[in-house]
Amino acid sequence: VQLQASGGGLVQAGGSQRLSCAASGRTFSSYVMGWFRQAPGKEREFVAAISQSGGRTYHVDSMRGRFTISRDNAKNMVYLQMNSLKPDDTAAYYCAGKRFGSLSSGSAYEYWGQGTQVTVSS
């Protein structure tokens, strides 16, 4: 599966941004999908994941309540709604997919999209 993330940009602190990830291929619904982020000089950070059907989600504690992952299998899309953004949320955001593994684990992701930059100004 090929992934392409979009929707990044410049947003003021306290604002919202919705990221999208378009997937190619007929087997999109077979993949657990996740979002990650990487800020300059920092390691990549797991953000959220969603099950193949979309019925189950997982959000990292520090972002739970502000970020929401969702997917639309009919459109081969996965989304990350980000609210109450903070300057610390500034990072390149990546979508990724894996066929197996736990939602709560950021490991075993096989497919990655290019990053989309989110910059939160104070």
C-alpha cells in the first residue's frame, strides 16, 4: 500500500488541524493505520492507531482528548483531527500501516507515507 499524507500547515496555538492520509491499493481495509510525528532533533513519536475496521482506536496518553484518529475504508482514507494545538505539537506528521500487531504498539509498521509539516505558533 502506498500512503500520502496531507493537511499540514501553520496554525496558531489553540487552533485545530485535520490531517489526511490517502492510501492506494485494494487492501487498505486490511491494515492497522497509525499516525506518528517527529520534531526536529527528536525521535519519532507514536501518536495514534486505528483498527482495520475502524471500530477500535488507540491514542497516546499525552494526546488523548486532543487528537482523534479515524478512517473511511470506502475512500481509502485515514485522518487525524488535532484540537487545542500547542507549540510542542510542531512536527512532521506521518501516516503508516501494518498488517499485524497491537494498536497500542508503535512497532511493526511496514508502510510509510511522506511527512506533512504542522507548525503551531505561539
